[in-house]
Amino acid sequence: MAQEQVWGLVTLPVFIDLDADASAEYLTLDGPEGRHAATVMRARPGELIEVVNGRGLRIRAEVEEVTPTGLSLRAVTTVQDPQSVPHVTIIQALAKAGRDEMAVEICTELGADAFIPWQADRSIVRWNSQKALKGEKKWRDQAIAAAKQSRRSYVPEVKSVMKSTELARAIDGYSQVLICHETATQAIEDVDFGMDIAVVVGPEGGISDAELAAFEEAGATAVSLGPHVLRASTAGAVALAAISIVSGRHR
């Protein structure tokens, strides 16, 4: 009989197969995920794991066979997890020393739905066309790893990098855009949240006056995250946590 607790964990370990099929009775977990399950996590026949496709599908499966390259599985239950409401996109300014990637990791664990890399005026890191492709891939890989670690069935989308002028034009595509800014007088917990929120997080040098004015003119609202100035790597996480608690999006 399959065991509910695996490798001493309270919840079942999650593995990501972007091509997982909800109708399949039997599955094969191969590639890097399969090798990790077989050789690092040391899965054993009879144990239960979960396979997700990054779009909400969650398959609880029993391990039937283990090989050096992966697992043969039998589906036990299949569910489609609901999406969190409100939908939250983190517009994260590029930051040095990997702090933007750290923000992607933490915000994914906290339930962010999407990310937009932002080439802010004061971003020290600059992405040209080649760096943009590599940078976006790093963010996607970070989102996948963090979703797996936090047992999420949804992997956040990482969109193409935007410059400030492009971002100002994109603001009206959201029901609400909140700018994390130390001079704001409205606290984020006092906001009446919409259904499709974007949170703007500036770089190490802060959001320029011109950017702030352009975003507010386009309909965004500056909000305060408290009395302290936060790093680029943590501001989005604080904002997301506040939105989640006040709106009850994870209930």
C-alpha cells in the first residue's frame, strides 16, 4: 500500500512535468526531474509523490518502478487546483548581486502569479538583447525551482523585460497597479484590492521622480510598506504577503 508520508515530509514531494496529462492512468517521470527523484530523493516503489504541470494540474501518483533515469508511476488522484484571487504580477526592477532572482524565488514561494523584469532608469544591471534572453531564462528557472520547493501546482509566468516607457503604457492593462515607494502616504493594508494587481518594485537606487510621475499619470498608486526602506529583493515579498493576508487570497 502506498505510504502517505514520504522521506519524512509532512506533505508529498512535488515534481514538475510541464507535459503531464490529466487523463493518463500511467506516467513516466524522466529527464532531470526523474533522475532527481530516483537518485537524489531515492524514491521507492509504493511511495506517493505529486506531479504538477505548472498550470494547476496536480496528480498524486504511486511509484511503481524506479530506474536510474526516472520513475514509472500510476495516477491515484487528479485535481485542477484553483487559481488564487486576486491575480498578482510582480514588476521587479533589475537589481545587482542576484537580488532580482532572489525576489523571484521568494515571491514565487509566496504565491506570485507572474513576473515582469523591469529595466528601470536607475537599475545598475542592464540587459541588452542577448542578456535579456539569458536573464529571462534564469528567472524562469528560478520560478520553476521555487514552485517545486513550495509544492505549488502553478509556475509563475515570466514575461519579457520592459523599459519604463513600455511599462507606463502597460499599466492600464491591470485593474490596479501599486508602486512600492517610501514617500507614499497610503499604507498597502488600507488599499481596496482589485482582481488583477500589479506591484511595482524599484531598483537599489529607487524609482526616479520621472518614472513615478509617469506611472501615477497612467493610473498607478504609490503605497507604503512601512517605516523602513526595504531591499529590491524583499519589497515585493512584503507587498505580496500584505495583499494575501488582507484579501484572503489563499483561503
